[in-house]
Amino acid sequence: MEWNADSRDLGDGFRDHGVATPISNHRGTVATVDGNGRNVVLLWLYDHRGGYALLMIDAATGQAEQFPVPFDQRGDGPFASVLSSRNRFYSHYGSHFVEFDPAQRAFTFHHETVPQMAMSMTEDDAGRIWSGTYPNSAVACYDPATGDFRDYGNLYEQNWRQYPRAIAADDAGWIYFGIGSTASQVIALDPDSGAATPLLAEEERAQAHAAVYRDMNGKVYAHPSGQGDTGWMELYQGRRRDVARPEDPRPKPIIASSQALFHRDFPDGSKLVRCDLVERRLTVQAAAGDAIQEVDFTYTSEGAHLMGVARAPDGTLCGGTAFPMRFFSYNPATDTWVNRQALGQYNTVAPTADRFWIGAYTHGLLEEWDPAQPWVTTERDNPDTNPRLHYECGNVINRPHDLLPMPDGRTVVLAGTPGYGLTGGGLLFWDVASRRATLLEHTDLLPQHSTMSLAPLPDGNLLGGTTVSAGTGGEERATEAELFILDMGTRRLLWHEPVLPGTHDYTDLYAVPDGRVLGVADQRHFFVFDPRERRVLHTRDLTSDLGVTTSQQGPRVFVRHPDGRVFMLLRRGIAQVELPEGDIRLLAESPVGVGPGGDYCAGRIYFGTGSHLYSYELPTG
């Protein structure tokens, strides 16, 4: 995709360059019929605002209707949905349970609940709709026959955020849901009394998502991890009976799943082949034969969330968005955009003289793009793509937070938090010349910590700042973040210390030519660190007059000018660090809240906010 940006002057040196990815993402799609028996497609639309609308598309004509959700979604979006036997489409997010009826072409019910969003939904034999929600294993129930709604509230307490990724009802009406991922559990809910009973002993729990499914025999079957021949349970009327692995499982057909739900079957036997929100095209296969029909449709979108931006070697400003996961490139010389499919969510990006490096979620993907060569969409097993995928870190680094090409020109370092339910992330060292990787786990560094920020040191070693945040849904086990120095030759720690007591994470680090390092902790504490003396020289609470810095999974708070000046991205605006003293001076208040960072190009500092790319023209002199 390519188009003209038509950038707008916002005054005081700021410009709006428009939406980087003018596309929404589906968060659950189903093929069904409307009140007249016409084939329609229903899907939840998601952009940088969250799940903002339901889209209904006539499968024969492509005529589309867009229905804004009837509540404040609070930036949240669907993670589960269900199409009921009454042909109504449900989800639960933004702390609201919601029903859409395609026969009435309207939202027909919604109700506020305890936070926050369903991770699984189901329909019981009486036609009642159930949801199990993140982050505290709450359950809600709606009876469309009577209009009764019950919020059972939070049913299970843990010191980590819980993902109830599976929920099922037996034919007696009892509800069972499986949670993860720090430690799995299966919980039985008495629908009348509201009593919730954990069914797994502590020693049976696994670092996994517990599985539950409803069988056609009326009972529910569960497993602590969903895998293996042992450990299976048959559940009925709240009671557990240990059984062998079901040899002939017959799950009851229920049209429900995660945000990836894509139900293809229309009632007349035709199939939904594709619903493309990028090309805005619907493809349907006829019930008889192989006839394919394609129709175009339209919808409105404010665009995908911008993750971060850096200047590429070709002079464009590049980065990625989510959701959908796309690459973008803005050319300030021509005021034009290019947007392409990406592999993964570009959490953190960093340029070198002739390459552009990418750290992507999920699975800690390290990718390398050569802007001088034609773009070839990244494929995992194809070394001839551009960008090229070099390495996947799996559970050691799942969600990248920093990416640092070292000054030696040979090594690229990737850092971040680990896989779902895990605690402690590692470091990936990529040798550019040999194309070989060295992966350190958190136990090789600081156990139970993950690295969030990196800076090169004059002696060739590496300064890192940690976070005590766990992987998504994991348990925090360290109490305060630390700085560390790592020997790049031996890959061993030389020193570590919690230099700013009580810090949760070191947001960003930046090395200045005199050997000192500038840093930000918890988005609010600016500091100057001397790695030779291994002590903090200066601190300042930014919130007293400047507010907090920007943040993102790969923050890029500090921005370097070619002449050596250093700037900072504050939510409030653009600031300059006065060297060598380390004072901070606000240059300009932004007309929009400053979001993901951040780089310099041709006299301007670029940053993101929501789905838009913005820039600020630096004063001369």
C-alpha cells in the first residue's frame, strides 16, 4: 500500500503526518444469516481505540453496516466471542458483556461487569451465555430467554493475572473453567449458589493453561495442561473423577473461540473463504461445486496502534503497528507512506549504517531489513526474504523491549520479557558476521529479572537496566530493578546493583560520549550514571514540573541529534538534556500526548501517538 500523507501543520513546529496503518483488525469473525435469511458476516473491528464496532457484511453484495459498540470500551478489545444457537453474537470486554442480534441489526443487550475481558465464552444446554474473564477469574452469565444477567465477580485469588482460556458447562448446568498460565487450575462453579471450588491440588498444577471441554455425553473433561495420557478428569455436577485420556472425544459443537475465531460455515452450506480487512474484500465458496464469489466492502477505521519509529538508512521513518501487525515507512522528502505486511509485532527497532533491525513479539523474533534491496515479505523458513528472520527466542524472550546494535558493528543485542506465565527474561547476542546466536537465560544474569534497557560502554562492555515485570500473566518475584554491567567477551556479569531503590523498571538508557549514561526509571526519575565509578551522579523527579516520559514496549525515550545534542520525549512535549550538567529543559509542549518514540531526521524529531506519526521541528541555533 502506498499513498500521499498530506501532512498537516499543527503549529509551534509540530506536524501530523497521518495514520501509519489505516487498517483495522478482526477480533472474531462468524458466517451466519440475518433476519431475512441472507448470508452475512459478523466481525468485531479493532483499531488503536480498541474494539470500537461490529461490522456486518452482506456476503452476496458486500454491502456493509458498521455498528459502534454501545459502551466505552476503554481501549480494550475482544479476546473471546460466541455465536449462540439463537444466532446472536456475544463478546465481553472493556468490563462490559454485550450481545448483537443480526436479525434486529442492532446491539440488543449490554451490561457492566467487574474488570475486564473474557478469555473464553460458551453456551450451556439452557441457552445461557457464560464468560470467564481476565485478570481475576470472574464469571458472568446472561440468559437471553429471560433477560437475567448475573455477574459472579472474581472467583479465584492469585498474585498474578489469570487467563481463563477455556470454559465449559455440563448438562446439569455446572460451569468449569481452566486458567493459566503461571500455574494452571480448574475451577468448578455452582451456578445457583455462586460457590467456586478449585479442583487441582497445588502439586497437580502446571506452568500452562488448563484445558476443559464439553463432551456430547453431557460431561466435561479437563487436564492441567491439555497434554499427556495421564492427569485427565471427568467433571460432573461439580465433582471430579480421575480418568484415562478420552479415547474417542466428542466435543459438543459450540461456535466459540479466542480473538482468532473464524467460523466459515453459512447455514446454506456455502463457506466463508476469506474476509480481508486490508484489501476490503470478501470471498465465499458456493455450497455446490467450487464456484467462488468475491465482493468488496467498506468500513471506517482510525488505524492501528503505532509501536515505535526510527530513521532507516534510506532516510525514511520506519516501524511497526499492532493490530494488525504491519510495517510502515514514511518518506519526509516526498510526504508519502508505504505500508506492508510484517512478521510479528515490531516492538523495538534500531538502525545501523545500512540495515534496520527489528525485535518482534511474539516468540522474540530478530529480523534484519536491507532498505537497499527489494522488499520480500518475511517468511520463517525462507532465507531469501527481506526483512529476514534470523532467530526466535521462544520463552526466553517473548516480548522484546530493547534492541541494541553494538558499536563494534558485529553484535546486535535483543532484550525483553519471557513467555506467557514465566518470570525472568534473557539476552540474545547475534553475531552479524557469522550469523550465529548466543542466548542467555535470566538464571545466567539476574534471576527473576528481565532486561528492559541497554547502553554500550566505552570499554566495549554492556550496561543493562532490568524490570521486575514478569512475562504476560506471570508472577513478579523480584522486588526491585537493578542496573548491571556485562562483560561482552565472557558474557558474564561484572557488577549489578539496585542503584535507585524501589525502582520497578529502568525505562531507557542512553550513553553520552564522555562515558556517562543517562537514564530514566519508572518513566519519572531521570538520572546520570557513571559506569566507571558505578554510582549515580545526579537524579531528578521529572513529575515535579515536566511530567512522565513516553513509554512503550520499546520506549526510545532519548533521541540523539547528529551534532551530539540529546533530546527526551515526555508525554507533555519535547525536552532537551543540557550536557554536561544533565539539566532538562522543556522546548515545546505538544498539541497531542507524545507516545512511542522516537528519532531525529532532517531537523525534526518524530514520534507516534495512537495511530498517527507526528514530528517537531527543532529550533535552529
